[in-house]
Amino acid sequence: MRIPITMCHGVNPNRDMPLDAARFAAYFRMAADMGFESISYDQLAAWRAGDGELPARPIMFDFDHPSRSIGREIHPVMAEFGYRGNLFVNTGPMEDMYAQPLPDDADRQWMTWDELGELMVSGWHIGAHTHTHPNLSKLSVDDPTGEAVRAELVKNDDILKAHLGVDAKDFAFTGTSWSSAAEQEVKQRYRFGRLWIVRSTYQADGADMRYADLVGVPGDDEADGGPPMAARYITADTPAYRLPSMEIERLIFEFDAFRRYLEGALGA
């Protein structure tokens, strides 16, 4: 089984590849028409452990950062198709927002803790994403002891527990950065570590490398500027701490590319 997995940071109507609620609806409608059903990391973990089954055509919809638009604009559209997402929360922005009077609703960039709690109640899965969102590759050079990344994870987990009552089980690496030290700390605390595909290269242990080499997938990079197709899906053999995710705003932004990505999971 090949499980497609997408990632984005919410609505971005003013970017070169603009994402608004209507465009998200078109992606979700395409996936639904093809018979895909969304799954969480709990379901993924049960399946990989042999303790649970997945739908015939599973898909994962990941989001990073507690952007207000995810709860206000994307979640309602997903719910129309019976979909739920996986949200990885970096807690620094939340701490900064609550350190002063909350801005007016229309001016607020981030969800409140109550809004995040409502998202959880609706079936969304919450994961960890560090506290200050550092470049983990650079951090491994600046602090080879691993103490700094450990402190990031501890603070992230403690704040999520205090405000949401959740013990984070899964982690998303920050940006396109990874380090051996970060992965070792992640393995001590979480079930999964998820990466982010925007191109064929990655930052790892203070240097640039091919994403395909990082995750151990053979083959040349593809003509679209991304890694080999086999590296873009989750399978039963994908390393648990190097799961992929495909940024919607990059290689699969165009509807034809998005459809081909989904078809690739079906062997088409």
C-alpha cells in the first residue's frame, strides 16, 4: 500500500501559488471522488503494528503551525467531505500571543487554545513541532550536545499538555531541516517523525543532501524537481522517523499534478 500525504500551512491567498478555501475544496473533492478516506497517525500506527486496518484508499492531510485559517477556513471545507487533518503545533507563537492582550478576531494570525481544543474534539490529531521552530540542521552544528533540541521538544510537549491535555505522540521536523541529534531525541519521545518535501534537496547535519539519500530511496530525482516518486508516499517499510509529506504549494499545486500524485498511490 502507498499512502499519499499532503502538507501545507493554511490559506495563503497572496502567494505565487495561492491557496484559498475554494482551491482546497477542489483538492478535497478530487480525493473524495477517487475514493480516498483520511486517516490519522493513530490509525497509521495501528496498521504498521498489525493491530488495525486502513481504508482501501487512505490519505493523510497534514498541516503545520496553529494558523487561524486552518480552523476557520480549511476545517469546515474538509468536514464537508468527511475529512479530518493532522495538525503539528509549534507552541512559540501561542506563548507570544497570550503574553499580551489577544488581538481582535479579524487581526489574529493564530488559533486560540479553545479553538485548537475544538479542532481536537472534531477528530483532528495534534502533534508536536518544537517550541521556537529552529532550523534543526543548523542547531546540530551550533549545539552538538543535543541539549538545545531536547529543550525545544520538552517545552513543546509541556505546553501542549498544559493547554490541550494531549500527550503528543508524533512529531514534524521543522522546515526542510533534519539532524541525527534531533532524530535521536525524537525517537525517545514520539512514534513518528515527519519530513516535508518541497524540492529534491534537504538540510541535514549542517550540509545539503538529496532527500532521496536521506530517506534511503534509490533512483534519480524527477523532472518536476522533486525526489523519486517512491519517496513521496508512506508504505509499511517507510522509516518511522523519516515519513514524507508533499507540500501542496510546490510540486502538486496544479490540479493535474495533484491528481497524478493520487493516482500514483493506486499504481496508475
